[in-house]
Amino acid sequence: MTKVYDTFLAGGLVMWPLLGLFIVTSVCILERSWFWWRLVIQEKQVVREVLTAAKVDLEKAEKIAEGARILSIGRFLVEPLKLKKPSPENFHLAIKAACDKEFVEMRKGEMFLKSVAAIAPLLGILGTANGLITTFISVKTTSLGITDSSTVMVGITQALISSTTAIAVAVFAFIFFQIFRYLRVRQIDFFSQVGNDLELIYLQCWQKR
């Protein structure tokens, strides 16, 4: 542990903002991972139960969707189902509005991760530049032309550690940004299909009642 801490300090002052970025990024990734894990694991069962119930009892379907409001799919399905005898146009608009609202929730955290992936390398460049400046300033040459290697190594070490850490943080953030983005794109198609199925059930089974 002491070695890790010494290595951290050797990276220079830029390591502190990089540490802050890493901690906040980790928290964001954990929150988003929990959000997506619950949704992907449970959504198909919720959809199956809601659509099956909607064919015979809209109120029962609404209760099932209401019980799953902790998930995006539950909030999405409950919005049109809670309407009282809506016209087909209003039912469609409720589905579309709920869909748009949940897509905004799914984008949460993406902009932050994208920003970290862009900012971290800049901090790495700053750390590298600072390390090189330290190297040139601290170089001392004796009358025999021998350079003090220990002072040179301090600056080079700082440059290498800060740049490597910055790249690692950027890659870490970018990988999860791409994963969450891929999951969101998949959900757009899935939600559209579920919305179409629910709207079709309503038109076939309930419009003329």
C-alpha cells in the first residue's frame, strides 16, 4: 500500500484531479451498471406479464406496470395504461411521451463519461509537460560534464506516471460510455416494439368498448 501511495505522489500534483475523476467516474459507472442490470434482467418478464394481462384486463395490466415502476419499462408501460378510455391518438401520444422521457433517463451519465474520456488525456499532457519542465530545471551538470541522473529521473517518472494514469482513466471511462450507449440504442428498438404491441392490443381489444 505504501508503494502505491509513493507511486501516486511521484506522479505530481496532476494525480489529485485524476484521482477525483476516477472516483466520480467509478460512482457513475456503478450507478449506471445497477440501472442497466436491473432493466435488462427483468424487463422481458414485465413486458410479457403486462401485455398478457392487457388483452383481458387493462386495470390488471396497469397494476403490474405500476409495481415495476422502479424500472424504465414499468414507467413506460404505466403511462398509457393509466389513461381512462383514451382515444387511439391519445394512447399513441402517451406511449411516445413516456418513451421519450425514459430515453432521457437512459442517457444519464453518458455525457459525464464522454467528458472524462476527453479531459483525462489533457491532464495527462499537463502532467507530462510538468514532469519535463521539472527535469530540465533540476538537471545539474558538474565540471566534468556528468549529469545528476537522480534529478532527471524524478521529472521523467512524474511525466510517465501522470500520462499513464490519465490514459487509464480515459480508457476506463470511454469503455463504459460505449457499453451504456450500446445498451441505450438497443432499448430504443425494444421500447418501440413493445409500444407498438401495446398499442395494437388496445386497438384490437379495447377501442370499441
